[in-house]
Amino acid sequence: MPIKKTLVAKKVPSLKKATSEDGIPLSTVIRRRIQAQKARFHANDNIAEFIKPGDLEGLVDEVAQKMQGVLESLVIDTESDHNTRNTSFRVAKMFVNEVFNGRYVSQPELTKFPNITHLNELMIIGPITVRSACSHHLCPIMGKIWIGVLPDKDSALIGLSKYSRITEWVMCRPQIQEEAVVELADLLEKKIKPTGLAVVMEADHFCMQWRGVKDPDSKMINSVMRGSFLKDSNLRREFLALVQRKS
């Protein structure tokens, strides 16, 4: 008796928004908007001002289409392998909506309050868990950040949760740790205008642990010191000592 074969339909991600009405890939349309303004769109740049409603859904579709080609070039059978049948779409959603989302969405709102009581003592926020990705290999960067703030009467104060939100927004992009910490410090300094600002980041880099030398114990620690933290060695030592206790 002949064996009846059951064909499994290959589920292809929806491509309804992957191209514009005139057939141009959506990524090309967005790139042209950016280039028309002579703006930069490096991996760690935020391009939210060039993203229109519905574009992110369209980018997911386009990335899914191209990721399917990557899987096929890796000789992975996504038709009969139930584990990878929808991998291209899952990866596309992960890149656009999660791990690289800091490129595509606007900066979170930072409600500021006046320093009415003239607070001028050291404040430390952290450890804030951070997740990023190396722009060289797109491997995860997983770590923690500590933020030290020394306000004065003219400084603005922001809610505690806002430090985490703005940190996540900066970190959710492909980048290198050294530049990410500087960008976060620049943004906080501009928003809060403190007398002193310190940012310390410690992270595991999977481009060293997962590939290459495959050293599971290597970490990277770097710091940015501004204002009083740079000038006052006692303040700097106090901050670093308190951070070390909380590590």
C-alpha cells in the first residue's frame, strides 16, 4: 500500500508592508529621508524622526524576508524543521522591536522637577541591568551601570525609574561600550545639569566569550567622570567605593 505523504506548507512572513506603494524597499525609503537631511545613521544613532507610523511593522516584514535568505544561505531547512520554520520573522521582530529598538523610537519622556530644597549630596543610581549588542558581530553585551549625580540648586531632578528608561533607550542599539557610556553621560548631563556626573559600566561581551578567544571570565569596565567627579578625587573615591560595595 503506497504511503501517503503530507506536505507541510512553508509559512512565509507577511510582506505586505515590506515595500512602498511604488515597489521601493521600505528601508531604502527611510534611508533616502535621512540622506535628504544629510543626517547620520550609524548603528548607534537614533533615527526616530525619520520613522513614520506603520514603518516599524514594514521593517519587520522586510528584515524577515532578508533573514529568510540568510537562513537559506546557511543551508538550514526551514520547511521541514519545525524549530526554524518561523525563525526569520521572530529574529526580525527581536531586532526591530526589542534589542535595537533604541534606534527607531523617540527618547522616553523625562519629567523634570526643580531642586526646591537645594539638594547637594551624592546620589547613586544602580546597578541598572543593561542589554546591548556589539556592532562588530551583533553579539550580546550584558552588564550593569551605576550613575552618580551631584546636584546643586540649579540642577533638575528626575524620577528614579527615568534613569533606567533613558539607559535602556541608549543601550538598545548596536554599538561599542566605550561610546555607549559617553552618549549616556552626555544625555544625562544635558537633561539634569548637575555639578558632577559619573557613569560606570561593567559588562560581559559575548564577542569575546561566545566566539574568538572564548574567554568566559573577561569583562569590560569603563567610566565617564564629569564636573566635580573629575576635579574632586575624594568625591570620586567615595562614589567608586560605594559602587564596589553594591557590586
